[in-house]
Amino acid sequence: MVHGSIYAVYDHQSGPRGDSKWFSASELMLQGRRDLAGGVFALRTMLSLDPLGGRSGYPLLFQTGETANGRDPLVDRQHPHDLFMELAASYSFPVTDSASIFLYGGPVGEPALGPVAFVHRASSIGNPEAPIGHHWLDATHITSGVVTLGGIYRNAKLEGSVFHGRESDQNRYDFDTGALDSWSTRLTVNPSSDLSAQVSHGHIRSPEQLEPDVDVNRTTASASWNTSFLDRLWFSTLAWGRNQPTGGHRSSNAWLLESSVKISSERTVFARYENVDKTELFGEGDPLAGRSFNINKVSVGTMQTVGRYEHYSVGVGGLVSLYATPRSMDATYGSNPWSAMVFARVGLF
């Protein structure tokens, strides 16, 4: 199986901390499977060309997480994905007609923590922009070193992972190898083919390169559902994540509600709302350093397919985002921050 997409995006973020830039976001997923010893063996690879755009990624107001140079945190920018987003294998074995067990792992993969990553969610189809709550919900979707053991019984799945907790550094072409020093567990229940809910918890050892002595306990819960309204397909996700750092650092929460609607076979409309507590927007020496700021963000956009071919499609679209922030941030971000993107997309299938 081959699946993927590549976006060419013009990005404008407003205000004193804003910026404008052309960037590309991409992922290519390959999977092969075969029957083996009564079960199913699969190999999975996912690649991205994001590193070609530079270590600092693209402008994104109020985004935090990771680093571009190994010295300073990335603030108001979304980091690029690694070249290798996944390089893993799995084996599943049926125990009964309604139960199975599975083993998953590899040098790069995704532990059992958080909802489906934003790049894969049906509810974010057409949206090239990363959520600003990414590091509360699904930041572990690219992890260097992971082993997961799980079991499925009817409509429920329980899994546990051990993995390397450190997030990717500024070198996006290599593997950030290390000890399997972190753990997580996740319970997923699918009451129907149109509804999936999960709750997960994990202890992440030293996730941030610039704060090596700080561990994070992360808890997430989410539900994703599909429905049909006026003969239109509607995909939605509601998610919550909480980070509890060690060492006396402040705990923080992130909420997300997003939907995409297939208005027609060629047009998708999407929207996302986020409410996130941010504590890393101001560096040492700034009067606002260390304070927690509650950020509200609403994004609305659309994508129109302009060409559909045997193995790929071409679409164009755009989105606009508005923010509600504390007044104490006006001098830094402006009184009414906003952002916009226009893009072209090639989807592979």
C-alpha cells in the first residue's frame, strides 16, 4: 500500500512575532503485509521531505516545542518532521474468533499514547497546519525506539509501550537513538464502526533537549466519530491532553475540537478550535517569562479538488485563523492576532 500527500503552502502570521514564508509539508507512507505462521506480519515506513525546508520549520503563532539549533527553543514556529517518521514492523495473531494479540516496534514508530496524530486524522483532512496543542496530544507520533504489546477483544484494544522519551533534535535526517526509558498505556474502544474513543497515560523521560532534567507525565482522552448530515460525510475529533512536568513545573492542558465535511466529492470544508495553556512563549529575562497564558484559536478553511487521476489528485485551498489572548500579550503579539494560509496539495493513493 502506498499513500501520502505533499503541500505547497504560503503562510502569513500577523503581528510583531509573525512572519511570512513559503513551505512544504509532506508524508509518504508505505506498508506491506503477508500471512505468517497463522498471523499477519507487516512492515511500515513513513517518510517526509520536511527537513529540506530548513530546521526552523514554518511560522505558527503560539506554537512551542523542540529546537532548531540545540540552544534556543522554537517559539511561534512549527518544527519540521524528521525524514524517517516511521520505520517499524508488527505481527498480529488471532487467539479466538473475537480476540487477538499483537507486537509492534522499530527504530522509529509511535507508542501507545494519545489520539491518532493530526497528519492522519480524517477530521483534519485538507488542513496543512499543525495544532498548537500538538505537544499535549500526539507529539510522540515520531519516536526513536518503541516496542508495543497489545491485545484486542471484540471492540476494545489495550496496549502498552516502552520507548525512548527524547523528542527529535535539530538533525532531522538521523535516528535519535537511546534507552527505552519511557512507558505508556492506552485503552481504545470502538462502540461502532463510526465511533472510536481512547484514554491513555504515559511517563516521558526527558522529552525536551533543552530541559534534560524535566520528565513529563502525559494524560490524554479523545473521541473521533463519523456521521452523515444532509448526505454529506462529517468527520470529527474531540481531544484533551494534560502535561504534568516534574521538578515543580506548572501543569497545563490542551483542548481540541475539529471537523472536516465533504461538501461534495470535490470540496472539503474544515474547522478547528483549540484552547491551550502555554508557559514557554517568553524566555528568561522577559517580564512575562514563566507565566501561563491561555490561548484560544479558531481556524476555518476549505480545499477544492481540481484534478483527479488514477493514482493521485490535485487540490487547492486556504484557511484563516483568529486568536483570543490575554491583554498582557498585546505588546508582543498585537491586539487581534490572526493568520492565513493558501496552498496546493497533491494526494497519493
